[in-house]
Amino acid sequence: MKKLAAFTAIVTMVATPAAFAAPVKSDNIKQVANLKIGRITELALQGRYVYAVGAKSVSIIDRSSRKVVGAVECPEGIGGTEVEVLNKGFIAFAASGGCGVPGVAIVDVRNPKKPRIVGGSAPVRSHTITAYPGKPIVYVSPNGCCGDTRGGIEEIVDARNAAKPKVIEYRSNGIGCHDVGFLITKKLKLAACAGGAETQLWDVSDPLAPVTISRIPTPQVFFNHSAMISPDGKLLVVGDEAHGVTSCTGIPTGALWFYDISNPAAPIPLGYHTVDRGSAVSSFWATPESWCTAHMYNFKPGTRLLTTAWYQGGMNVLDLTDPTSPEEVAFYQADGDFSPWAAYWEGDRIWTADEHAENGGVEIFELKR
């Protein structure tokens, strides 16, 4: 599998406070806002509002004013790092015992200034959650590694009755998913389960009873962290959270791996992409600001433009029109000042969740093409 060509974008330098290194960026991207609301992990965007998970609250941000208008407060700690939009007026987050409810908390946000927890489920183990697009149904993944003893048993939370969500168990691979990505269209209803050393593709026509279509062994990947399917349904992207050998030095650890899934029953490996704007780290247990792997990402709707968070490697945008030779069309990296956990599209802008301990929050970038 060949190493992909490096991007040759012009790099510009902009002024920053003396405490941090100046950002390294392509000339077609700029930071348009920095909401310094503390360490943030996951984001969920829908309509007028953005939901951001911090240590003790889920903040509700008005996308137009870029101000926090409300929050779900958990003085004893959230206990999780995930938030998802269920349907209009409701969200879910991984509470894991925080906020007085176990498992997954269901929140009524129809009045964003006064959000209310209206229900909670009790999955045995929750690490990540993913909402089934267009339905108040949440897939709960146990972790896909690290001592999961349930033999790949996962939970689906059916929150159609928000006050009394139901939990349905099903079995995936031997150690469970770390995360699940969906593509739901009129013709395709697919999900990808990433966990351990394999990724599975599922038919989720029945959202409460996934059926395995194929299993993709990935010995070249240290840990299958997350998966995303392109809007045309033909490309699978799997992120490797190489927590044993985190590195952003151009070698294929912590990379994005690409598969042709035109035939979901027979995926074909195509190549990989990694960044070289970072440094090698000896252990996952280094500080979060030092990690450097692909983490959370998504496609711009209707395109093959993928934006990805790389922790200390910053964020970038890839054009995956030809995934055997991806083109990096934009990037932004600020060593010591920017450690994005997630990067997601919103129109021509990209919202990132920054877990930097001292200067974290939500950054917004604008891409010009």
C-alpha cells in the first residue's frame, strides 16, 4: 500500500500570544471564532443550535450569535464524552451515572434556555453513543477494547418514549464496537462498527435489529476507533486511534484508512492518509495535548470533503474524490494551543471541539475554495 503524496499548500504564519507557537495553516482557511468555554470533547449540530460536552455540563450554543444560551448542569460531572441529537427538540448524552441518571440521558431542549432531563436508560456499559439519523434511537458502544468482558454485547436505546426509553441488546464482534457511523438514505441504510482489529458493515434497515453484511480485518490498524461512510455510500473511512504509538510524523500510525464499499459485502482496501505536523509520542497516557491520531471526523453533505480532528496535529480537510490519492486541501495546526477532539462541517464552516486544558472550547473555521 503506497504512502500518499504530501500536500504542498502554502503555509502562513499569524500572530498569537507569546505563550503559544504561531499557528501553521493553509492559506485558504481562517479561524473566525474561538468560544473559550473550557475543555470540550464532543459536538452535535442541528438547526439553530450546537451542543457541546464539557466536564460538568452540556452547553447549548446559538449558532448565529455564537453564545451559550443554556446548559444541562451536572455538578458531580457528566461522566461521559458524547452528545447526539435525537430529533427536533431532544438530545441524548452519555451520562454514565452523572446528572442523577445512569447510562444515556434524554434531554428536552425545546426551550434551550431551560433544558430538562426527562429520561435515562441503564446500559451495562457505555463509551460512545451514536444516534440513528432521523429517529430517536441511540446505539451504545461499550468500547471495543480495554477489558470489555461482555463478548461484544451492545445496547440500542429506543427513546421514542423519551420518559421511558427501552434498552435492546444485540451482539456485534467479539469485543464490541468502539463507535458506530451511519449512512441512511432512501436506497441505503448502512452502519459501520469500528472496534479492536476489525470493522463491520451492517444493514440497519430495521434500526433495532442490525444485520452484519461484512467483516473487515485490519491487521495494519492498531485500534479501529471510528468509522464514517461517504454520502454516496461507496467509501468507508476508518480512523486508527493508535494509542500505543501516537505519532504525527508522516508514518501510518493513527491514520485514516480507506475502503471501497461499492459492494458492502466485499470491501476493498484503497490506501491511507496521515499528517506530519506533530511529534512522536511514546504513550497514549501522555497528556491529551500530546496525542496525535485521527479522531472524530465527518463528510461535508453531498461531497467527498472530509474534515478530521488530529489532536495536537490540528485539523485538516481532505478531498477524497480519488481515495487512492487523497488531496489535502486545507489544514490548521497550533502546537500547544489547539488539541481538537472533533471536527464537523456546518455549511462552509467547520466547528471543532478543543480539549486543550488551558485554552479549550469551541473553535469555528471558514474554508475558502
